[in-house]
Amino acid sequence: MDDQIKTFKALSDATRLKIVWLLTNINEKICVSEIVEVLGEHQYNVSRHLKLLKNAKLVEEVKEGKWVFYYLTPIKNEFRQLIQEAIKTIPESQMNNEIHKCKILLAARDK
């Protein structure tokens, strides 16, 4: 039950929930600087939130060159599947600004 408690604690913060929501809905790896810009948070805070999400096994990281990208941990059990489905039910309208900024950043990255 420790993993489930860590998951709920990790998602109990609005910033961490927004990070997981973004990763769920954009289905793309994103780096700390992109999350900082999208959420308007300080780099230190975003890094701290990502560390907590990583410890809760909700996100993983991969280093590509000088960048560290974060992505959702692949779903391996029914509990995580249900959590992911619950997060998907958060209306996009509540994250309009964030999703718009994120799409712009991702489009610029591809150029």
C-alpha cells in the first residue's frame, strides 16, 4: 500500500497534478525548462516537484545530450491505469493557457 500512498501524496499538490496532466495529454517528453515556462514556476520548484513525482514512480527521466526529459512511467497495473484515467477527466478548459504554451514550445523544439 506504500506505493498507492506515495501516488496520492504526489498528486495532492496542484503543480504536480498539472505536470502529470500535461504529460498525460501531450504524450510527449518535456524538459524542466519547458515545464517552468508552461507553468510559470521557478526552476527549483519544478525540479523539486519532478523529484517527488519520480519517487512516486509517476514519471521517469531520460538524458538526451545536455537535456533531461521527463515522461510518464509506463502503466503496469490496474491502480495506475485508474489514476491515469482519472487525471484524463480533468477538463482541458482548466488548463487552456498551459496546454497552449506547451504546444507552442513543442512545435518550436521540432524546428
